[in-house]
Amino acid sequence: MGDQAFSLHRWESEFSLDPALLYLNHAAVAPWPRRTAAAVAEFAKENATRGATDYPRWLGTELRLKQQLANLLNAPSIDDVALVKNTSEALSFVAAGLPWKTGDRIVTSDEEFPSNRIVWEALATKFGVEVVRVTLAGQEDPEAALIAACNERTQLLAISSVQYASGLRLDLQRLGQFCSEADIWFCVDAIQSVGAVTFDVTASQIDFAMADGHKWLLGPEGLGFFYTTPAARNALSLFEYGWHMVEHVGDYDRLDWTPARSARRFECGSPNMVGTYGLAASVKLLLEFGIENIARTNIENSLYLIDILETTPKVKAISRKNPSALAGIVTFKIEGVDHGKLRERLQQRGLVCAYRGGGIRFSPDFYQGKEMLDRAVRLLAEEAGL
Ligand SMILES: Cc1ncc(COP(=O)(O)O)c(C=O)c1O
């Protein structure tokens, strides 16, 4: 794509957000691109007028979505990608599927979203597995701290690639290399990275990765992916069964069955086809613009945002001002301010953001220019009385 076509104007024209809103909340739920809204509307119309007459075409869209996701993740094969309900479901497949014994250790961080904490805590109660939550804040080298917490009893390192509250992006290649050498399963909650920055399951030697579609993938809620290597998925016992997860899918008269060799074994029944139409349109857009371009813009914007925030009196960024530790999230605190109430006032004035990690989280996306960030910080200063 040429520079001209890659202009901000071109990006903006793909979205139809209300101009009265400053929408800095992609790390929560992102607005849909125009083409996503159109794909879902078209699919609704087709359902109303023709039902599932053309179901084989729908299956083609589903296959295309898997291929697009495999491309985005740099997965070796479409067979490594399952479509699932959400991140939590995929994490549950890992937690409930691995063969645990009392005393096994799981290493994670103390900043994880509840989806990537509760599944492991549930195992601690059930099997006597030890969950070690490594403190990330204030660590000069957070990856080294995670590695240091792994011992010979460690079976799994379960980490978010980007922390939902602080916005900290970890060096996955370094962690993956360590896990591979130490024979530890590497499980990555990728929801705050995929679509925002580059995410490469192969280069990072990831065994399990998962994300829902409604954040940086710009899709609807309730449809996500679960990536597994063949060895990783073979290590998981299954706990969801149905007609769709068998090798010979569609052969309803056949009485013998085995789980599909592919990641389809994690898709027990009918797919979320309306979500598939929406997510396929969104991921196509991301691939057209190029994830490297998107990543570069998001990281530049995060650095810019920290700069302008920190020139505002009393504002201190929680997010680290380091391009390799940033993605699309910038969180900050303001001295002497009730951040929960401030967020509500900002929302009333059309600045959509979140109250996370004890501060305010801004999460713009690549199609929003720096001018919008300037406006947001001006409005923040006004509302916070700075
Ligand atoms: C790091 C992280 N994981 C998971 C989720 C959501 O999980 P699910 O897709 O199961 O709703 C969020 C949502 O904020 C998140 O930030």
C-alpha cells in the first residue's frame, strides 16, 4: 500500500465514530469499522431473506477468517487456530486440560486481568498447584523477574503480552526462548496486543495464545481465537464435546469418532456465524493497513501521549516511556484527584476512557491522529482543574 493510501485520512474514512466523542477506550471495547457494521447488516439481511440457503458460502467466510488470523499471528497453519467464545474460555481449555499434579508451579504476574488469574487460582484449590504472582511494577527487568520465579516444578508461564492496566508490553521472544529451553508451557493472553502491535506466535515460541475480538481486533464481542501448536493441543484433555469437534465432522451417521486433529477440537458445536462475518471484515482491514504500520503508529502515539501528559502539572504516567514496553495503552495518575469520579466527568463530556490500575487509562487506536490526543489532554486538564 502506497504512502498516499496509507494516510490518516484513509484510515479515518474507514470509521464513522460520532465526532462529538473522543474515543480512547480500545483496550475495553472498540468501535466497529464501517465495513464491519456493513458486513453484519448484510448478513442479517441475508438471514432474514434467505435463511441458511447459502451455508457453504458462510463456511467459506469462516475459513477465510481463520486464515486471516493465522496470517496476523504468523501461525504455521490454519489448523492451529480455533474460533472460541472469548479469552476466558480459551484460558479455561488450558487450565482444565493440562495434567496437573500437587506441587506443580504456575508462574504469572500480579497485574493480570481476572481472566488470567482466576483460572489458575481455581487449580490451586482443586489440585494443590502453586500459583506464583510476580510483581511487575518497579522491576527494571520484568522478564528477568518472571524467569527467576520459574523452578524445576514449573509447568506453565501464563502471562498477558500487554498488561491491561499499566499497558506494559513484555518481550515475548525472550520469555518464549526461556520456556522452550526449560520445557515449560508458554501461554499468552494476547487480547491487548493482537491488532495493536505485532504478535508472532512462531518467533515467540508460544504454545497457547488467545484473544477475544472486541478490542484491538475491532470486531464484535463473543468471538475470539485460540492458537495452539500441535504438541500443545495434544497435551490438553478435552472437556467440551459435540458434533463439530470430531475429525469426521458432518458424517452424522458415523458412530465412532475421534477429536479433530486440528484446533477445531476446541469448537464443540455451531459457530458464531454473525460474529464471524463481523470479525472477518475487521481483520481484513487490519491486514490491509499492515500490522507493522499499525504497531508503529500506536507506539508513536503512546509515546506522544506520555509526553503531553507529563508536561501537564501533577500528571504522572504509570506506563513506561519506553517504545519496547509500550503498545496502545497509556495509564496515568493525577495528584490529589479521585480518578473514578474524574473518569465519569470525562465520559459525560464525551471522552470515553477507563478507570484502571488506580488511574485513568487512555487507549486510542492507529486511525486517530495526534490532534485528537491533544484535545483529550486539554479536556482532561480542564476537568481535573489543572
Ligand atoms: C488482558 C485481558 N484478558 C482478557 C480480557 C477479557 O477476556 P474475555 O475475552 O474472556 O472477555 C480482558 C478484557 O479487558 C483483558 O484486558
